[in-house]
Amino acid sequence: MTLYLLDANVIIRAHEDYYPVERIPKFWSWMLDMAADNTVKMPRLIFNEITPSVGPLAEWIKQPHVREVMILDEPIDAGRAACPHARVRARPRRRGDRGNRQGSFPGRGRAGWS
């Protein structure tokens, strides 16, 4: 069986655009059923993006039974455990950087780049 990992945006857009938690609870109980069957899950990092918010969606997702079912049971990487917010980051911009403008990447017209 395929496991689908949900991004925070999937949950947020479902609530805000189509299936508000307070108006269509059947959708959210279906979502929990899918999570209980290991069809959909959310990585802990993604789950934590939603929990600081406020409102009906945040109240729903903070419930202990929702948390237990929705979070992907994944091993914790000891290298990242010390710094859970460590991510690969782009090089900081420096004075004179052209950013993402055309011509700032290889193959886009800069002399000597192919």
C-alpha cells in the first residue's frame, strides 16, 4: 500500500477553501481514518508548522488522538536532534549580487558560462 505524506498546505487549503473543520467534520474524520490505515501521514516537522496557529483547524490538529494518528512514526536523526531547525540554506545575499534576475545563472548569457 502506498503511503502519502501530506504537506501543511494540503491541510490548510482543505480547511480554508473546501472543507472547514466546523462545517464538514465528515471530511476530517475520513482524514483520520486514512491516517489510521497508514494511507496518509504528516512528518513531525510539517505537523509542527500547523500547531502554532489558532482557530478551528489548530484546535482540531492539537487534539491528542489526532496528533497520535496523523504524525508519521519516523526515527529521529541524532545529527538533527540537537538542532531541529537546521536546514540547508542558500548563501546569504551579498552586495552586488544579482539575485534571481536573468543572466545570473549558468547558460543565461553571462560571459564565460555555458
